[in-house]
Amino acid sequence: MTSMMIACITICVFLFIGLTGGIWLAIRARNMQYWLPAYFTQKKRDNPITFSPEQPRHIFIAVCDHFEPEWGNPEKSEALARVDRWCEEYPARFSQFSDSRGQVPQHTFFFPQDQYAPEYLDRLAVLCKQGYADVDVHLHHDNDTAEGLRQKMNEFRQTLFDRHGLLRKDPLTGEIVYGFIHGNWALCNSRPDGRWCGVENEIEILLETGCYADLTMPSAPSDTQTQIINSIYYAKDLPGQCKSHDHGTLAGVGQPPEQDSLLMIQGPLRLDWSNRKWGFLPRIENSDLHDGRPATLNRFQHWLAADVHVTGRPDWTFIKLHTHGAKPGNIDTLLGPETEAFHAALRQETNQHPEWKYYYVTAWEMASLIHQAEQGVTAPDFEAIHTVQPRVSGVKV
């Protein structure tokens, strides 16, 4: 072997090592190591789906807003103006649109307990009564305790129910129930540095206080992202462990959840090769709606392809989206022409697929529909949803 050949081989080896190292650094920089293995190895749980016009499909879309009117520490007047803008502009802009059941676009405000002021919720309650929205629970906390969390959840759900006429009661237990999204994505003390939670048995406390489902995930590119992706599943508290929801049991038709397990509803998480960084690195499609990244038909196709469903009911697709709707910039996008254009395009798209039905739903309705799928229902029954509340697995009374 000549010295020239040796030199060429050496250069190729170093190039390969450099390229591999660069890819690994890019993966680590976006914390993709937590979920890429599942993305590439996760097998279809049912027969492969082809999204053809001939195939019946039920598509449920829920926008879950980490709604923080005091984001950025504004003056109180500015925070109130943000809420007022939602309450005034949302009906004005979106009452012209309706889904396959005639329902207008729905928006679920996950309101932070730590930013509670009655004037915010009084305004949102009016929007809810008008039929455009629902309210559930959001929480930012740091270095908390199990007892502190229990007190916060019990007091806040009671306030929302008694003071504002929000949330609802489970008819079997009489408990006030709520959906939950964790602030800073740190559910079950899942941040490696231990910040923004502190409660390792958070799932247990949520169940005790009436949580019907957690809708925190996906959190990518945060390091709190679970290894389970694009799934509807049940997680149980793992004593002495953080991030218990990193493991769980998939929801399935005819498969009742285990006692003391919490329903986890994940939004789509995919690699977007159509929107590359520097021309070759795929971006992350994490179902986040924000300034510069509104809902579009291209993103809708990604959300469909994520194929989030109850095992055994692949023709029901659950699309849980998230946003920070009170954040400057985001509010302009969510209440702007881009979002109007998406609703118009969605209507046109589904008109081309006669067997497709799409539904704007609240977080609570989405959880109820998941339970219908588990029970073997083949067509969504919205009338039943509003007479029977979603079951809460493991609520202790």
C-alpha cells in the first residue's frame, strides 16, 4: 500500500469520525437522544394506515394553551389586555369556521395556578360559556413538596369550580376533575437538574386530586422529553423515581387501565425533513404553535403521520397541539390571518376526502373520546361526552 493510499484512508477515517461526532453533537444539542431511538424503532401497533379518500377517519384536534397572561412580568393592565384580546378576537375571527359536527374551533386554556387572579378567570369563563373554550390547570413550581402540591391542586380546582363555574365533577365520585400541563415541562421532577418541580410522586398526587389526564408531552427539545412518543398511554408512580411517565402501558380497545394509573395524552413529535436547518439537518415537528410557526396543511400532514391513537382503533387520530397563547408574538399568530388560513385550508382539504371527519375538541372532550375508543365505540358520541364525565383512574375519595 502506497503512502498516498494510506493518506487517503486516514483522511477518510478522520472525515467519518468528524461527521459522526458532528451529528452526535447536533443530536445532543437538541436533546434528541431521549426520543430518537423510539422514533426509528417504534413499530406500528396496528395495520399500516394509508390516508386515502376512501378510508373512514375521525380526526380530533385539541389546542392546549399554556396560557400565562403574566409571561414576561408585564404590568397588570397589559396582562389583562392580553386576556381581553383573546376573549374579544377569538369569537370574531373563528365563529365563521366549523368542523364536521358543526362545532367552532375550540381552545383549552391551561391556566397557571401560580398566576391566579380572579379577573383573568372571570373573563375566560365568559368565553367558555359562549362555546369557544374550556379551562384546565397549569402549574409552575420549584423545590415543592408532595403536601405543597396536594394543597395547591385541591385549592385551585375548588376555586375554579366554585368561584368561576369552571371544570366539572365526575358523576361517580363527586370529585372535581381537571386536565393538567406541567410548567417548564418538568412533570414528575423530570429535569436532570431537579428544578421546577421537586415532587417525585407527582403522578400519585395528580390522581389523588382529580386529574383526568396529563397533556404535558411532547416537550422536545427540552431534556424532560420522554422516551415514549406519539402515544396515548397510562403511567403509574414508580416509588423513589423521577420521570415515572417515561414508562407506561399503551391505551387499547377493551383494555381497562390499571388502578392508580394516569392517562397521558401526547401530541405529535416527528422529524421534519421538508424544513431543514442549514439545508441538511431536519427540524423538530413538536406540535408547538408559535410566532413564525403557525398551523399549516404541511404540518397537519405531519400530525396525521404521527399516528397518535388508541391501540385497536387506528381510524381515530388524536392531534394534541400546544402553545403559549399569551406570549407576545404568539398571540398575533394565533389570533391572526395565518390561523384563519389554516382553518379555511383544513375545511377545503377534508372536503376532498368525503370519508374523513374532523372535530375541534377541548382537552376534556379528547380524554372522553379516548375512553370511548377504549370501550369499543366505533363512531364518536359527543352527546354522551356531555352527560358522562371522563373516568379518572385511581381517584381517592
